[in-house]
Amino acid sequence: MENRRKTGAEYERKTAEYLERLGWKILERNYRCRTGEIDLIARDGRTLVFVEVKYRRSRAYGNPAEAVDGRKQHTICRVSDYYRMTHGISEDQPCRFDVAAIEGDEVCLIRNAFPYQ
């Protein structure tokens, strides 16, 4: 389990660096609250973005983005609600939900990967 945690942290770090190169501002890493957790919270211009990072060594177990199923999407949306509430962020604040799918060393950013639910 420790190796999986280390691997996850490494790919979350690589994704954060990738997003910063795109001009994004990383606000939180591994944000946890009573409703769940999200890997990264960032700003892309004026938009608040909640990013789930998924890594697969190969496609033998499917595309990394497929691991963000409906249940995980629902949890991420609840985490976003909690984050916005506790940080005084208006419901009018534009936000979106992205998935960073990593295969090998390549980061594939899927913007608007799923709608708020």
C-alpha cells in the first residue's frame, strides 16, 4: 500500500507541475474533508478546477479516466461543495471537473470530464 501511495503522490506532483506550466495556479493538493478527497484544486484563469489524477501502467486494466465512475464523480462534487462553502466561494464562481489520465509518463488532461451532479 505504501508503494501505491508513493506512486500516487509522484503522479499528482507531476500533474501539478504540468498544470503550472499551462499557467494554472495550484490551490490545494490532496484536499480531504469529511465528504471525501480530491487530488488537486486549481485555478485556470477565473475557473476553479477540481482535478482527479488517475494513473495506469498499461491499458490492461482499462483507461485511467474510466476509473472515475459515477460514485467517484458524486464524491468529488460533494467535496467541491464543501470546499466552496468553507472557503467563502460563491455558487456563481465558475468551476469544472477535470481528470488527468496518466499512462506511462504522458499526462492527458480531460477538461470538463463530467458535469456537476
